[in-house]
Amino acid sequence: AKFYSRFYKLMQHFSKLHSNIKLVKYEELIAGPEQKIKELVSYCDLDWQPQCLDFHLNTAPVSTASKMQVRQPLNNKAIGRWKKFKPYTNEAQTHLVNEGVIGLIK
């Protein structure tokens, strides 16, 4: 929770200083992938290509921890997954609420 609240505040700070930082909520990306990806491509001053939606079909080598995920289409499997751990997050929630990062989670 401390790491996340510091990251959150750092991103807010940089967003105020520089216009070249774009924050994207995963839930919004999943709800409207084509719209959000088009926004990102435009934000990066790149040309839109329909293949941007088919990233999972790219056969280029990937050597990151997410190499299995990038071979799958966008999905909502991770959304809300945290809720099964909610009973164990009271201390983290309190910290994030006190730091102004989140509202009280019910």
C-alpha cells in the first residue's frame, strides 16, 4: 500500500508537470479497447493501425514476465480479482484512504 500510494502521488505530480504522461485505467481499456487504444496511439502521435487490436497475434519474441499474457487477447479476468483478498486488506485500505488514494471500499 505504501509503494502504491507513493506511485500514485508521483504520477499525479508528473501529470501536473508534464503533458506527456497518459494514465489509463485497465477497467476503461477493457470496457472500450478500440477507443482507448486509438486514444493511446494518437497520444503517442502514431498512426492508427487495426493490428493494434490484434497484439496477441504478433509472433515476435517476448522475454518479459508477461510473455504468456501478451499472447492472449484483452480480457476482464483480472478485474475484481482482488475482492477475494479483501478480508486481508484492512491495513492497506486504511493506508490508501488516509493517503487520499482511494475512497473507503465497501
